[in-house]
Amino acid sequence: MNSRERIIKTMNFEEPDRVPLMCQFSIGFMLKQLKISPAEFWFDHKTFIDGLIELRSIFKFDGILVSLHGHNLNWRKNVLRIAKESKGERVFWSNGDETFCPDNDLPYHIPKEKNQKLNIEDINPDKLPEEIDYIPVSQGLYFHLDKDNLLSIFNEIFDKTEQQYSIHGEITSPLDYFMDLLGHESSLLALIDEPEKCKDILQKYTDGIKNLALKICEQNIDAIKISSPYAGAGFLSRSFYKEFVLPYETQIAKAIREKGKHVYIHTCGSIGDRLELIAESDTSGLECLDPPPIGDCDLEDAKKRLGKRCFIKGNIDSVNTLLKKSIQEVKEDARKRIEIGKPGGGFILSTACSIAPYVPRENILALYDTVEEYGWY
């Protein structure tokens, strides 16, 4: 059984030969392992592809998450120069913008003219673009999607890895686009003050994201991750989750499932009060399930509550375990999670959230050793 077959069987709740291993990398961790130009890795199509493939090979993961797609193949034409600095690289763009690309973190974009956040009163949902052409990576950082090279990365990686590994795409939740539009504080207040208008905006983003997801479904991928980091208890109550997240992520999840692809939702932090609600979205699986102290999810409890409704991808603490503990402690933690997650299938061993930038390489290599020792069915 190859790696791709192993993950597909797991997502289908069929018994694989062993528990699959597939973690999500932070950009900082990837850069520290690859030791390459951070600007090239972020902006360049080929460099990003080669990096993802090399990282999978180093850590022997069963799948590859393609977190960025739609690179501009001609991005260098818009660059005046790239200056090396002590902690990264600074890209000077022809329009006067700058992007600082650290060697251990996400880039920081500095526009020539600062964009002002809109108020809810300023927005007409009908005037929002029909097509999603960017990823709101973080406050002020956008990854623009080139429509002329929107999806080729998926098939290129699939072919370059000889169809042996499970390729997963990624889209971003409507809530993230909404919060980016207004800013975090204003958007959360708007949910209280103008709930119906907020729902109209969320629906407009949902339509665009769903259309993008359907295009990704046509590529050689097995699953799509919905990145929904702000939908946990740290930002939204359970009732607000039910009102402002669930209806919209459900539409996207159902559309992906109808195309015969799997979908899983990635939500950070505490989600113990809403596991069953998330499962109502028709998602195939759940990712993070952060354990205490970062979150509140106990794997054994989650496994019982979710049953066969959702596969689980998680839930090793990337900070308190992988960053701070020894190799033997990491192996023991992973062994316990395999012991809990393995029975009945539907479990992919993974970090809860992304691998933190300064996690020792040896601690991630130890995960493969652990699944090889304890993960066989």
C-alpha cells in the first residue's frame, strides 16, 4: 500500500496498513529546514513546489498540503530589487510597496499607501467581487491568485511525486475573508450590531470560495482543507459559531463532497464545546483538536463523540511537546495518540496546528519512527 492509498483509506474509515503521518508545516519551519531564499520560496512557483516535495521526503509524510496556489509566474517583472538583510530579505516592488520576508516566519507586506479598513456601513455585499482572487494569509498579507496559473501546482506535484502521495488543497473560510475586510475588532462587533448584513457578506464570500473549491476538485487532489482558525471559542461563542460559521462552511463542504473529494476543517484553539456542531457541516474530517493548554480537546473524548462522522487529523501539541520535550518524550506522546486514535481507523497522526518554526528537526523525524513502530494494523 502506498502513502496515497493509506490516507484515502483512512479518510474513508477503511483499514489501512498503518496509521498515516501528515503534518502541516509553518512557513518558518519550512524555511529553517530548506535554508533557501525566503522571498523565492514565497513568491516563486517552482521553488515552492520543489520545497514541498523535499520536505515530504525528509520527514516521510504520507501526503502534501499545498497551502498556496496561483503563483504569478512573472512575479520578478514587478520587482525592483531584493535586498538581503540580517534576518531575511526585503523585496522592493515597482509600485513602491515592500515585502519583508523573514527567514523564520511569514512575510510582512508594507504598502506604499496604507489601506484603510472599511466600516460595515460602507459595504454593499452586492458590490463585492464574484471571484476569489486572493488568500487573506494574515493582517496585511495577501497572496494574490494569478488566474493564468491558478491550479497547475496540484497536478505538477502529483506528477512529480509519481502519484504516490496524497495531495491536499487548501481554501480559506468565509469568516476569515469577512474579518480581513473589516479588521478583527470591527468585524466581531459587526456580528452583534449588523447580523443580517454580515450574513449577506458571508454568503457572498461563500459563493466565491465554493466556486474556487470546485475548480480545485477538478485537479489531482484527494482532499481540501478549509482553514478556519478564528472559529474557535477564543473568538466566537458556540451560538455565534452556529449562526455565522456553520451555515457557510456547510455549503462549501457539501459542494466538495458532492465532487467525490474529502474535506476537513482546520480550527485552532478550544473547540471542545462545538465538536458535534462542526461535524454537522458534512465535513469529512477535523484538524487541530489542540490539546490543553493550547486548546481543550482530549483525543479519546473527541474520538468517542465524533465516531465515524469525521476522521481526525491531529493532535500533538507543537509547542509544549514538539518544541520543548526530548525525542523520547515526543515518541511517547505520539505513541499514546496512536494507541487512542488507531482503533476503528479514521486517524491521521499529525501536529495539532502547524509545526512551530523552532521545533527541532529530530523531533519531527521521530514521528515517522513512531508510526513505523506502533502504527501498524
